[in-house]
Amino acid sequence: MLKRFILVCTFVFISVQGYASELTNYLSNLHTFQAQFTQTVFTANNNEKQKSNGYIAVKSPDKFYLEYSEPYKLIYVADGKKLWSYDADLEQVVVKNQQGLLIDTPAMLLGNPGDLTRSYKIEKTGMSDGWLWFELIPKKENSNFAKVSLAFAETKLIAMEMQDNFGQTTRLEFNNVVKNPVLASNQFIFTPPDGVDVIGQ
């Protein structure tokens, strides 16, 4: 479950230099974000393995709500202190301390702007299918990802791809993207449903 969360939460609030300054231009002044997404997982042979749909809302610096709606029901909520994950099929909630949970993972691009060049080599790979792509290569050995790619259509983040060390690629395409929406105050508060098992702190 945590791996799915890390995959989806790689894409927002970047501050970098060089080629990365273009990313800053695209994502500057981004305080909140919401979108629908379609996630597709491909094997190393580029065969489609799995497809799912969902919704994400983000609030800088460290809060987000992520929900997979199809083909399964999964919810992740980060409230700034704890990360909650709810699997409806298993009727189970897992809660962990959020602090330090995602250090040195691509998910740290979410919510906490930093010097991305410390962790990634950034290249502008050009236009493909009308989208402008940037590629991020981890500098640290033994990273969970071989590379992360971000695509923009005009001024909107429109897609993201992550390739793991086994050649498997996870691609997310965003639609109904809204930059700096007003989000409900309870968007990032999670209350476990009655009757479910709660595991963790």
C-alpha cells in the first residue's frame, strides 16, 4: 500500500536550478492542487499490467488526500503528523508517523520545496505527444526508482512516469487539474470507519 502512495505522490512543489528552473516556472506559487488521475502500470516489456482511477488533493507543505476509486477502494490521508491508509476491501486502517517516513524517496517532492538538484540530475527531454517532458535521475545509489519523468501541457502538470529498477513503469495522467483551489478544512482529517481494524500508532 505504501508503495502505491509513494508512486502517486511524487509530482508537486519543486524548486531547482538549471533546467530545473523551468520546472520552478511551471510550478511556482503552487500552494494547493487537485486533480483526477488515471494510473497505468506497464511491465518491462511495455505490456499493460494494471489500470486504476482516483482523485488527489494537496496542500503545502505536508498535507494530502489520495483516493483510488477503481478497481479498488484505497484512501491515503497525510494530516501533517500521521499518514493514514484505508483499504476498504480488507476493512483495515494502517496509521504511521508521517515524519521521516518518506525521506530520500521521490515522494519528498510533495509538499516540501527543496533543492531538488541535491537528490536528482534533471534533464529537459523535449516534446512528445504535445507535452514538454523533464527527466529526473536519482543521484543516490539503491534508490527505489531508476528515473522519474514529469510532463506539462502549457502551464499544467499533465502526466508523470516512474520507472523502477526492474524496468516496470507507472504512468499517471491528470485531468480536471485545478491549481490553488480552495480546499475544505476537513479534507485532510481522517476518521477510521466504524468496525474496521486499526493498526499502528
